[in-house]
Amino acid sequence: MGMYGLTDEIAREEAERMLDSYSKTLSDLGYKPEPYPDLEGKVGGNIFAAGKFEALNHAYWMCGETKNFLRQGREAKALRWLGFIQGLLFLGGVFSIAELKGHNRGRI
């Protein structure tokens, strides 16, 4: 059994479908799949600075990396990354918590 109580193959397909959807959404919004430029830096740096563009570019990049983890059989890492991606999508104003919850239940 894999995530959501599904077989690993079905769970992988579901996760890949979510990642493909997130990639398309971010592409349609004008983001590019690029890793965050400074691994030591914090998004925005202070309360007055936004870092939305770089953070969502990073989320887009993470979608591709996470699909690679799934293909390599690294499901635990893929699920951690998927959760992080969803957090960035929420904080970036792309999806609400209710929408993301629906995605986790197969409504995407």
C-alpha cells in the first residue's frame, strides 16, 4: 500500500497528475521552473519584501524534481516535496487550503 491507502502505482499516478497540474498552472501564470537562487536566503528577507515570484518559480522547478523522485521509487521524499510545493502554492495565492485539500482527495 502507498499513500492515501492506494497501491503504490495508483498513488504514483495520482501524485504525478497533481504535479503536472501544478506545473501547468504555474506555467500559465508566467512562472519558470527555476530553483531558488540562494539556498541560504529567506524569501523576501524581511517583512516588507515579497519573494513570491522566486518562490513560485522554485515550486515549479520542484514539480519536475518531485516527478523524478517518484520515478526513482523515492516516494517518501516525493511526498515531503509535494507538501512543500502545496505550501508554496497556498502562500503564493495560487490555491486555497480547501482547493489543496480537494487535490489530496483526487479532485484536481
